[in-house]
Amino acid sequence: MKEQDKAPLQAALYGLDGRSYKTMVMFLQGPCRGAAVVVEPIDADVDIIDADHTTAKTIFEERREASPERPIIAMSLENLKLDNTIFVKKPVSRDGLLAALDQAKKLIDQSARKSSNKYTEQAISKTTSRQETSETRTGAAKTEQIPPKNIDEEERKKITKHKTAKQFSEGGFSSYIGFVPDIDFDDKEQVLTASYNPKNYFQGYVKSAIGVAMSKARVVKLNSGWKTLLIFPHGHEVWLDADDMQLRAFAGLPINNASGSAISLSPVDIKNSQTNVAMDKFQSMEAFLWKLAIWTSKGRYPSSLDIEQPIYLKKWPNMTRLVVTPHALRISALLIRGPRTMLNIAEVLGIKPQYVFVFVSACQALDLLGQAKRTDDQLVAPAEITATLKSGLFKKILNKLRASKSAE
């Protein structure tokens, strides 16, 4: 099978409420084994529309006008027969959706071949025309005029901003996030103290700078003595003059008081600035903070959280644009059911604590997570879920916590 055939389709969803949207994202990543990933409409290969939505007719018209060549998959309880539309019966089954995606892939390939043939014909025609023209002209050939760039073209150049989610298995994730040499995550004593303070790292300064930029509603520059970081509050973007490898290395370095005092913010007038803002260095503010927290955490949890107290998710992370850490979807699904402690999550899911810690760190960086201190959080216990055979270590940790708590 060719490499491009293995690549998942990029799908845009329409007519779905928040819960249904999340369900479809998980359905594509889980039962459908990543046959398609959900992206923004500008990046999509195929549109998936809930045909039972009250505004479905308008959505169909808008999508066909905006992207006439793009395949449309319609989901409905009724047996629909729409022109140029792939139908999937609700409730959507894995086989039904996979068949629809496969049909969409074939239509995309056919369209690509037609475009390729058309382009080749146009190129041959232009070459012939130029050869005929050159015979009647003398001197150097004239350079073709490049049409002015429009807003959409400028936006598409923001390559990093529009990257889709990157998913990791346990195998390659440890080397991706880095190691903490003074913490052994297999040692229950050290797991209890495996925390870090974001304010002592670049992450803390970036988070504060974003807060200032958003409150002042103006572009600011974070002067850190490292690489240039510009924050654009209106577009929820950041611009960093560094690649991910450089950022990952710098993110894990503590910033001491001496160097921290030299860090400052300054307003930027982009129109009159001499800074060369390359379009490919723009990043989504959300995705930037998320991965910055991952690289700063290195598998530790934020020190502002009490490891003995339950945590909860305020909202579901947008996994379509974020680095998907190992077991992120399972952790999210568990926390959506109700608050739990970080060690309980690791025990129930049978996973290493650092996978929980790094996910928690990233969620807190985006203000998606809180510590359960509300009365109703303690009113009803979360549903019991059978732990796996790997949970022995975490039971010991929990028992130690309870013992130390009662000793106090």
C-alpha cells in the first residue's frame, strides 16, 4: 500500500452540538482506527454533515458553494438520496462510516487525477504558446506577473498553526517529552513529589505574557534573552523564531531569579516594526501552550495541584489541534464522568503516572482543569471501574497517602 493511502482523511464536521462533536472525534480515532481526523474546514478533504440538523439545508448549500469538488458525507435517520452526497444511516456504525470514508477517498483521488491531467494540458498549451511567441520576439523573455496575494493565501502560509494533531504511543513518547534525571517514576516515594512549578520556567512567563496581551488587546513581545516571541491576541496566535527542537530544549531549563528579572514585555507596532514576521512561524496560541507545558512537565504534575485531592475537566480538550499524549482520550473520558485523583486515574487505567501528570499539566496550562473543592464534587462518588493487573504500585501509593493522612 502506498504511503499516501495510509494517511487519514481530514474531515470537517457540521451540524453537531458539543457532545456529538466530541463523540464523532472519538469514534473516528477509536473504532474507526484513525481512518479520518477532524480538522478545520480550510484544511478538510471531506465534509461530514448531520442532515437531521435544523439548518442542514443551509449547510449543504454553503458547503457546495464554498468547496464544490469536496465530497460530502450526510448522516441521517432517514434514507436520503441526495445528488453528489454519500449517505450514512444513523445510528452510525463503524463499517458504515468506514465504507463512506473509503468512497470519499476514491472521489478525492479521481478529482486529483482530473486536476493533474488538466494542469498537464494547460502546461503543454502554455509551453507551446511561449515557444511560438519567442519566435516573433527578440531579447529576453518577459517574466510572468505574479497575482497579488489575498488573505486566504497568507493564512495558508501559517503552516505550523494549521498542523493537525500529532499522536504518540508510549514507545516514542518518553524521548519526545524528555527525562527528569532525579525522579524515578517506578519509586512510589518519588512519584509523590514529582511536581514542578511552571512559574520557574519559560512556560510561566509565556502564560503571563499571553494574559497581558489578551487583557490589553494588543500585540506584545516577550523579551527573554532567547528567541523572539510575539503574541497576537486578536488572532489567538503566537509567533516564535525557533523550531520545536529548540523550544523543547529551552522549555525544560529552569529560569533562575537573576535571569528572570531580565525578562520583560514590550508593546509592538507590527506595521512600523522592522521585525521580519515569517508566515510559517505562526502557531495557534492554544497548541503552543499545550506542547510547551508538555515539554516543561516532562511527566511531572504542577505543584499548584494537591496530589491527594480530586481533579476535574472543565471542558474537553480540542484533540484535533493538540499533541495527543498516550492515553489522553481515556483520561479525558474518565474525568468527564467525575473528579478523581491523579493516582486513582493511573490505577484505574493501569498506566504509568507520568502519562496522567503530563496530560494534567497540559490541560492546566489551557485552564481546562481544576481541583475539586466544590461541595457537589464530594457528594456523589464516581462510578466504580475495575482496575487492571498493573495497579499494584498505585494501590501501595494510595495506601501510603491514607496512612500518612491518618497519622496527622
